[in-house]
Amino acid sequence: MMVLGLNQASYDALSPELKQVIDDNAGLQEAQRIGQVMDQAEEKAIEAIEASGEGEMFYIAQDSLAPWQAAAETATAQWIDDMGNRGFDGQLLYDEATRLVEKYTEQTK
């Protein structure tokens, strides 16, 4: 996942011309374009690794995901705690990011 962010106060302080540049190059359509570029780059990298014979790609089967998901939950909990230690509501940030990913994933189906 890639997130590019700008707080509202910083955006509001920009000139109308710079706001237009951001508006013209942001949003769901631009996110989809960037995602396609990243997918293509990843595909080429995987092909190069496999062709070189110097690396091996591993793909996790659906029925083997549980340990990986558990590890991700541990890392997520640590991140939430770390954000709390920095004075942020880590759970709120995580929940909102998850909600937005689900929302825009649904919109792109």
C-alpha cells in the first residue's frame, strides 16, 4: 500500500495553481494508474529474479496463511502501541486506514 498525504492546512495554503496540479494528479483514478505501474514493475522484477537463477519466489498457499496473518497482527499491535507512545491514537489511525482500503478496494472491483 502506498499513501501520499497532505494535511488540509498545508493544502489550503497552496496557490490555486498548485492545488490544481494536486487535484489533477490525485484521487482514485490516479491511484489505479500508479497501482498498475507498480504491478508491472513487480512483474518484471519477479521475471528477472526467476530468469537469473539466483533467487526463488515463494507463494503462500491459502491454507498456509494463518501463521503469516498472526505475525501481521502482532506487528500491527506493536505499531498501534508505538503510535500511542508518540501521542497519536494508533487504533483510530489503523481503523480509518483499514476502512479506506476496504472502501476503495470495493470501488475498484
